[in-house]
Amino acid sequence: MSALDWDYPDPHLCDVVVSPDDIDALAHTNNGVYVNWCEHAAWSHTRSLGLGEEEYRTLDRAMALTNAHYQYLRATRAGDRLSVATWITRWDRRLTMERRFQVIDRDAGVTVLRAQHEFVCIQISTGKPRRPPPEFIARYGPVVLDLPEP
């Protein structure tokens, strides 16, 4: 198999195999399962940058989801081998961040889902928007693609 055709360079990857438990009444992967896979990939990426749940609590800051968009392009079924990719595509380094996802069927080499999440930095103890701490700038900053606004 050739290299997968990612939308952007250097994705953070999580591989999954669709399990029978992921299948819904329509005999394909339930839409909510993709939501969970994207959330898992986002946390995996964040942890790999040294900002896991414990660091969020210690810093009293978090990137909280404010908007999510999913584009389901092709059904998947039990046994399909998928790669979930994620990138931080925009970040104003003040409050808002955008993360994108792409899910590719590794055997067919085709994209089955694209998604976009928007986040705001909050103070965990109050739930109110707050500027990110220097640790966020240092950890997230180097991996942001800084795509132009649409």
C-alpha cells in the first residue's frame, strides 16, 4: 500500500479497527463512533504534547469544544482498518483554536470522514473564557499549521 493521502503534513495518527460493537442498525459504523474516535485522537495528540488532563487541571485551563462539524463521506463496516489523523490548523494564541480531522480507510486508501472542531480556552474553575497560560503557547504553538481563514 502506498502512503496515505493526508490533507495536511505531519498528522498525529491513531489507528482503529471497526468492531462489531461500532455497527448500528444500518449495518455500518454509527456516526457517534466517529465522534468518539475524533475525541480520542485529539486527546492523544494533546497528551503527546505534554498537556494531558492532569496538566489542564494543574494549570486551571482547558481547550473546551464550542463547535463541531462532521462530513461523512463513505460508510465503514466491521473489520475495516482506519487511521484517524488530526492537526491543529488555526490558533489565535489568545482564546480560540481549530482542530481538523481526517479518517482514511487504510486498505482502500480513501477518506471516509473529515471533521472540524472549534475550541475556546477556559478557566476550568469558573468555566469562563481566559487566555491560555504560557505552557499552552509553548506546547501547542510549534505544531499549529496556521491555515488562512476561509
